[in-house]
Amino acid sequence: MFRLSSAVGAVLLSATFAVCLAVQPLRADDAPPAAAAPAASSTGSDWTYWRGPQMNGNSTETGLVDSWDPDGGDDSNLLWKKPELGSRSTPIVMNGRLYIVCRDKPYTPDEGEKLVCIDAASGQTIWEQRWNVYLSDVPDTRVAWSSVVGDPESGNVYALGVCGLFQAFKGDTGEVLWSHSMHEEYGLLSTYGGRTNFPIIHEDNVIISAVIIGWGEQAKPTHRYIAFDKYNGQPVWFEGTKPFPEDTTYSAPVLGVFDGQATLVFGAGDGGVYGFQPRTGKKIWSYQLSERGVNTSPVIYKDYVICGHSEENIGSTEMGGLVCLNGRDGSEVWKHTEMFVGKSAPIVAGDLIVAHEDGGKLLVVDPETGKELFSRKVDTVMRASPLYADGKLYVLTANGRWWIFKINSEGEGEDRKVSLEEVHKLRLNGEEGHASPIASHGRLYVTTTNALYCIGKGDAQPAGGDVPPMPAESSRDDDQTPAVVQVVPVEGLLYPGDKQPLGVRLYNAKGQWIRNAEPGEVTFSVEGVGSVDESGAFTSDAALRDSGAGLITAKVGELTGGSRMRVIPNLPWSFDFDKGTIPVTWVGMRYRHVPLDFDLFQSLNGDDPQAALLYLYFYSEF
């Protein structure tokens, strides 16, 4: 018999509980916007996602400078330089402010991570928020991996720390609106590699992903996406790819519309490229690209999804590849192996695709046919993604080489010829480039591990066309038949006796919200602790003395949706392992730890070591 109790440490745990163990109120409307029409065009001046307003590395800005000098001086086009904001993270710009995640107090015992907001024109600091890097063995040089995302609708910004602390901030003041410790609450895996994914906003949801080792049926390691209500932090949907991925990855998602259906496209830790419905998390399609995880972010061109990798291919001894998929169903259009596009994301440059191999070779490809039109070596290591703006290509390599090229093209079809004209180059000695350059309000922003540079003319003004809207979704009026039942919140953590209101939303086959289900048309059932009343609220068992879980099913017609609630009493705790099981509420434990009868194991090992090994095998099978 083995018993574990925890009365010591109550003070340490109380802070976490104050955040995690709380009833999550539904918003008054409890309904996402319909968004059946395309989003209105917006100015290309703000850069609210690290891939830009079109999510493809393309800017509509014009009038950008053709050269600059990092040492400053007259005619240097260097407006300001901030050494304290050197980072791996690509910044964003919204409402005249620049936001960037970077290290705080580097090379000191107090080192952590922080989000800094500065005036995008002057570089003056407006506010900063710092947090500790905890429950992670990530090295200091890989802190600040992910990028911020901005929400033009609310003015809020969202950041995922390298240890899994996911926070929403007021963009003007830095006030923390809500936060989730993703490692502790959901089982986010933070590793020595430091690979951290990027949040993205779709309507009222802010969506994030990681390899999750959770609880219950989600205890198997899986690359999962979770959508939170961007206003209150309530988890809306939680969906995964295939279990047991080879890697943690940082392929940032992009949004598109294919055949009238909104689609979230991303590369995953299991080596696949996926298309999910952004409102429901339902998988639309998948394509197995690599034996290992995909780190490169995909790019959308017309109805195509283009993505690369630099690992083992499926069923081949060749390494690396660049693939074009049909965005409607994920079917392969064309594929090239032995193209090692594994870190730098491809971008759209007019009617061309520009991609970088890990070893520094620049490739120009026809997106329709996959034909390689041009290649050139620019360095030996490439991680940042290039920028295409003002008819020019801006490139920053991992070794600190900076290039500006003009793409020249002549001819059509098979006779088309492409070349690069070198406009400007320099070397940022001793600096590494992992973040991607961006363009906003007539200025370029270049981030290295040593500094953040603002480049442009002193009188720079926004110039350029509007961002073209995404293709229109199908009208939801064309399909009012429910196909998906969504229960909100999809996850919860409660005390015994807590009451959690539930919302039940109905979506059609293309993932468009139709309406909220009426209480009378929903049949609830609960497996485990707790019950759901006529108003649609889950109440956990008030008499519960041990931790437990309530698995809620909402049935509307023949459709079902689910929600999971963990219920944990106040300290002290006591856990009994005599039944050979891990408590269902333990996040990240069921996969990693297996209770064994040690006396039995020793006895078997003494009589027959193979029998002891067989015992271990059966009890550790998962």
C-alpha cells in the first residue's frame, strides 16, 4: 500500500488555485458573431500578427527606405535603436504602439520574461509586464520565442510565455485581463528546445496550441489547439491531432477561406498539416507531410496551402520538402523533396512564393506549378522569415546578414525568368537574426538578439493600399441545419459545490454559428461527480472529499457535445494508489507515472525476471 498526502505547501498552492479554481461566467450574449460575410478591408499600416495583416509575410506599404546604417548618423535612416529589446520574438504594431516579448534582466538570478509596449514612432517605453519562467528547463537564450498577437477590435494583446503562461493584456495600459498557466491547468509541455507556438485571433476567440499531456482521455501526449474567449479567457473548444507526436513545434497557424469555409491551417508536431474549423475546432482535412514535427508556418496563395519541412519524408529516404495542397480538402497539388524549408516560413511575393532553406538558400517558386524559378545562397543559416513590401524583398539571416532585393520577372508560363537585383546589404556583426522583419506606418522594424531597430525617414507616413479581404464565406442562411454541438466552457476546474453555467451553441457543417440551443431541447448527462439542472448549470458534488471529474454530455437531437469538469476539494489532500490508478484529475501524470505493487514486482523478479518485465509492460501500457 502506498499513500501520498499533501498538507504541506498549502500556501504555495493557494495562489494557483485562486486563478484556476473559479466558476467561469458566460458572457451576456454567449454567442459568437456570425461572420458570414468577408471582413472589411483595413489599412495595411498596422501589423497585428507576426505574419502580417494578410498572414503571408506581405505588406501593402510603399515608400520604404532602400538602405540603412545600424551605426546611425546623418542619412543613416536609423530612427532609433533599443538594445534592451533584443529578442527572438517578432514584434507587432497596433494603434501607434509596438509590442514585443523579450528577456527581462538577462544574465542575472532574477531573469524572467516580459512584454514591452513602446511608442512605435519614438521608441519610448509606455509600459511593460514581466513574469517568471517556471516549471520549464528552457535555456535563457530561448526565452521569448513566441510573438504577441493584437486584436484591433478590443485593442487588447495576447502573449504566450515560454513556460506556458498565457495572458491577455489591455493594449493601452498593460493591465492583465485574464491568464492561464497552461502547464498547470492543461498540461502544456515546455521543453529545453524552447519551441513555443503563436496565438492567433479569429472573431471572439484567441487560439493557441502546444503538445498537451493532460488528464483523463487527454492524458496521451498530443499536439492540441485550444480556443479561449478573448474577452474573459473561457475555454471554448479543445481539439487535437494524432497522439504521441515526435516533436514540440512552432508552426504558427494562418487563416483562410476555402470553398466558402473558414479554415485554420497549421503544421503539427505529428508531422501533419491540418485544416480545422476556427469556430469549432473540427478537423476538415489533414495531410501527412513529415515523419517528424513541422515547424514551418504554412502560407496561403489563392486556394493553395504551401508548407515546408526539413525532416524525414513519408515512405522515402529523401529529406525535406516543399508541398502545395488544395485548401479545400488537403489533397496534394505538387511536392518537391530535398528542399530543406524547415524553419523560415514561405511568403507570398506578388504571384510568386519565396522560401528559404535552413542552410540559407533562397528559393523562388511558381505557386501554380511548383517550378523553381530562381535560387541563390544568402547565408549558411536561416530561421527568420522574409518580408515582401514596396516591391522589395527584405531578408535577415541567423548570422546577422541583411539583404534587400528587388525581384525581376519577365516572360510567362514555361518561358518565365526570375532574377534578384541586389539593392542593399550589410552585416550586423555579433548579432543573430531569429525574428522576422516587419513593415508598419512607413517604417521597417528589424529585431536581432542584440537590439530592436526602427528604420525609415523621420517624416515617414503610412502609404499603401488597403489589405484585400479574405474570400467570402458561404452564407449561413444557406445551411441552418445543426452539425456541431459546442458546450462552453469546454473545460473547468471547480471546488465541491460550485455551480458552473453552461452554454450550448449549434453550428452548421461549415462551422458557422447558427444559434444557441434552448434549455428545453438539450438533454444533459453526467458521468462522474455532479449534475446539470434545468437551467443548464453544472453543480459539482458538495459532499465530495476526494478529487473527481464530471464528464458532461449535451445531446441535441442526435448530435452530442461535451465538457469536462475537474473537481478538487480544499487542502489537505490524500490519495490512495492501492487500485493501481493515477487520480483522474492529475494533469500530466497518468502518462508519465504508473503505480505498481512493489512487493509483487520484487517477488516476480526473484522467481522469473521475464514475468516481472511482463508485469511492468501490462501496467505501463497506455
